[in-house]
Amino acid sequence: MPDIIESGRSSTSYSSEAGKAIKNRNLNVGLFQQLRGVSVVNGNVKDLTPKVKLYVEEKIDLCHPERVHICDGTENENSHLIQLMQQQGTIVPLPKYDNCWLARTNPADTARVESKTFICTESRSETIPTPVDGVKGTLGNWMSPEKMNEAVKERFSGCMRGRTMYVVPFSMGPVTSHLSKIGIELTDSPYVVASMKIMTRMGNEVLKKLQETDEFVKCLHSVGTPSSGFIEMPSWPCDPERTIILHKPQNNEIVSYGSGYGGNSLLGKKCFALRIGSTIARREGWLAEHMLILGITNPKGEKRYIAAAFPSACGKTNLAMMTPKLPGFKVECVGDDIAWMRFDKNGQLRAINPENGFFGVAPGTSTKSNPIAMKTIFKDTIFTNVAATSDGGVFWEGMEDEVRAGVTITDWTGVKWSKQLKTPAAHPNSRFCTPASQCPIIDPKWEDPEGVPISAILFGGRRPHGVPLVYEAMSWQHGVLIGAAMRSEATAAAEHKGKVIMHDPFAMRPFFGYNFGDYLQHWLSMENRSSNLPKIFHVNWFRKGSDGKFLWPGFGENSRVLDWVLRRLNNEDCAQKTPIGLVPSAGSLNLEGLHDNVDMEQLFGLEKEFWLEEVFAIEKYFKEQVGKDLPAQVTQQLRELKKRVEAM
């Protein structure tokens, strides 16, 4: 995002009011310094460690920014960035709420670009399994280091001319935790800086921590400078034709060009927390996973922590912030998207949420589906690509009951909208970026530097047919198979369209930082690290009946499933064995007070033909996509599942 200019392709002076404000502010505190001959307009170069300073200087030489802003993470700095983005037209205020803002992106820049995301290693096999001849690999994209260097040089050379390079020091996880990791993101986007302030621990505290370690993940980002012919939005510069996201695990390095949105530009999210994070986790013997973390307390006061992996837009935030319908139960939220988990000296798996905020999908979030989220997001929040209301608020699909009579709606592209139009008011991947600390049910230990103890791991996805509401793995190895075999309807968080059932192992398919076969082996190796492993379950809130309607009411009623999980953690005899795993025994699922008529037979029915097809699809996927890299234990677990299904 350019600073004082719009196109970013020509140098400019501080002639605007915002520019004068920058000059006056920094003249007063005497911070004018130089880095490679470039003015430092905020922060002190002396606060940068030698390694950070060298990294910044190298990228100044590559990107040629006009000025450098070392971020301090203060409210004063954030206010300046908000003022700047308003001037550029990047955001507009939402006066209905307290310190909330709406950004509209270029329509060409609205989602993660998986097809343009690469892992760069010396050999292809380090990154992705070798698929069968004639089959397109779907478990990641590989690029050689040489090609990466070419791509970076071609795109980044001079890309920040006339712009400010922001130096963003950030911590993934509490700064004091030994489970956390530090990053330095260099970006030309004030939208990214403001979002990173919400999503990470960012600023001076991290710079101080770096004085102790000087170890950090390198993150370079630019919105890009498009070639002629591209229809630009001055308020949202991007270069979609040349967008690329690159990861080099060997150097703990991330490079992102051409997109200003979401996981493409907030490099602490999927790029660091999952892709690079998973490679660090493998080296150091822990797990970096696409999982929510929640604490649940039963009526007896017994509390357990659960991690759960669902694909994007499949209800992670709703589960993490669930309002239980079962009396006496309480759910508290640790995180809604990512979990970093490591065994402690006693063999207990402990997890932190490395993020500091929620970057949630807006459509579908409502007072009915997620009242806690709705109580969280209307303060200090940046909304992106949602619709706007004439009374200074926001709107998206699911908020129909929230709009007062007479209020008009403008869609995410800035066009007047009504229900009669066939287009959605909010983009399906529109988001809210909001501080986690504002969540009214945030867990008291969500920032505990030791992490919270994980007792169970749930896998799940959108499966309209055949897959029961809940079942338990028979062993750790069987649980690894369940995670590896996950399938779900595609979501709007990436480029995929429609309702096709996609393989999404561990809800990590777009986020693996290394070969999926090695990733499975790493999960299997956890069995050797502890005798106190979490139990593994699979859940499916989305099964439909013969009438096409959902069989299970979901949302707060999912507490009934968690109640059964807790009882299984206490080794209660409330399960029966089936060919696919352990399901609730007759009458063991607490349905007391459930107003919906639930057809338990349809909800838990196991059809032999469906599961034979399921096993065939998994077998085919493993053979075509993973091949010789599939661990023998997973092959054996699949073979045993097939035998059990055939004997149904």
C-alpha cells in the first residue's frame, strides 16, 4: 500500500497533511536517521539487532523504498496509520461502532491464492510427494531456490519506490512463552501493519525480546506494482497477474508479492504459523496445526482443553466460541484457527494460540449462530469486503435480523444492494479482524506461557452424507488415518468454487510446509514421545437427511457431542464399536431438552456402500497423491478399515 502516493510508481514529497504530520511528529522527537541513505521516519535504528538491521538493509537495496518506518506498536502509531488509510480511501469509518473500519479490496484480490503459493527446497521431494504419472499433485507446489531468486528479483526490484517500508516486529504467541516464535515483516501496506497489530503481539516489546535471541522468521511483503493494462484501484494497489507467495524453510523465510489481503499479506497467519511453523515444529519435535483450542467445563467443575481441525469456513470460530445448550456446561476460547502444541517434561501435550486476534469469516456469523463473536467484533475491528449499512454499520449474509427497517445496504463493491439481487451483499470470504482479548469468553489461560493441556483432538468437515455425527479413533495410529483421510466440501476461503467434496488431510492441505508423507510420519512419531496421548475423534455437524435438511441442529447443541467426548476421556463405558470407530452407544448421547426432532438412525447410520466408496476414494487419493511416501502404518490402518467395512 503506498503511503502518500496512490500508484506507488513515482517518487513524491510529503506535501499532504498526513505527510506534514509525520514530519512534525518525528522532528519533535529527533528520530530522523538513515538506513542505506533512506530516511527512518519512525523508530530508532539502534533498537534493531545486527541481524534485523542487515535484513532490512538488504531489502532496502532490493525494493528501494523512499522511507522506513520501524513499528513500535503504540496506539499513537495506529492512529496515524488509520488516518493515512482514510486519506487514501483504503478504509472508511463505521460510526455505528467503537473504532471500527471498513476496507474494500480490489475485486481481483479477495482470497488466498493457493495456486500461486510455493515451498522452495533443494529437491522437490522435500516439499511434496511425487504423484502418479498423469495426475496433478494437490499437496502443495514446489519451486527451486534458483527459480525463487529469479521470481523475487523480477518482482521486488524497485517495487517500493515512493512508498514507506514498514518494519513490523511481531511475536507469534505470548512474548514471554518458550513456545512462541518471532518474525520481522517488511511491508509497504499500512493495512497490513494495522492488521498485524491486531493479529500478533507487535512492536517495541518484541524488539526488546530480539535483543536476547536475535532469531526471527524473515517476512517480506509488497502489494506490488502492476504492469500497464491492469485496472487499478488507487485505494487498494495489487498485482494479481504476478502475485506469488514463497516459503524457504531452510532459511525460515517468507516472500509475498502482489496481494494485500488476508493470509497472502498477513504473513504471521498461514505462511508463518503453519507453513514455516510446521517445518520448525518438525525440526524441534512439536506440532503446528490448523486447529482451534477451547476449554470446556462440565457441571461437576471438571475442565478439559480440546483442539479441533476443520477446513476454513467449516465452523472453527463457531465451535471455539460456542454457547452450550446443555445446562451447567461452560466453553471458553483459547483460539479459533491455529494451535502450536508441544509435549512438556511430563508427557502432557500443551498448546498455545500463536495469534493475538480473530481473522474470521463474516458471512454466516450472526446472533443465532455465534452470539459470542457478535459481542466481540464491534469494537477496534477492521472489516474487509463486508457490506455497509446507511446507519454506519456493516451487513453480511446471516445478519438479516440485525438490520433495522428503513436502513439501506451497500454491497462490498460499493453498489446499492437489495434482497432481490442475486449477488451476495458481502463477499463470501469477507472478514473481521478483531482482538482476541475482547472475546467475552476468552479463556483465563489463553496467554499462559506454558500453554494449556490438550486432552482430545477433533477432526471434521462438511460431509452431507454417510459420515456420522461423532466417532472415536481406536488408537493413535487410527486417529492419524482419520486426520489423513479428511474430506470436506470446498469453501470460499480460497479459489475453489462449488460444493465438491475435496480431500483436506488434517485441514492442512493448503498449508503443509514439507512433504505430506513425512508430515504423517511426524504425527505417528508422537506415539513415542508420550504415554499420555490425547484421544482423537471425528465430528460432522453437517450430515443431511433424505429431505436435504441438516439432521443435527449444530451450534450450541454441539455441546452434547463434547459432553460425550468428555465422558470418553474419563473412560466412561458409553461407546460401541463399529467398523469405522467408536460411536455413542444407544441412549448415551444426552438429548435432554433438545427441542429439535433428531433422527438418530439417519444421523449415525453406516451404509456399507458409502463406506466402501469412501475407502476406495481414500485409497485412490493416497496412491495417486502420496505414493511411496505414505507411511506403512497408515497403509496398514487403511487396510484394516477396509476389511472391517467389507465385513459389515
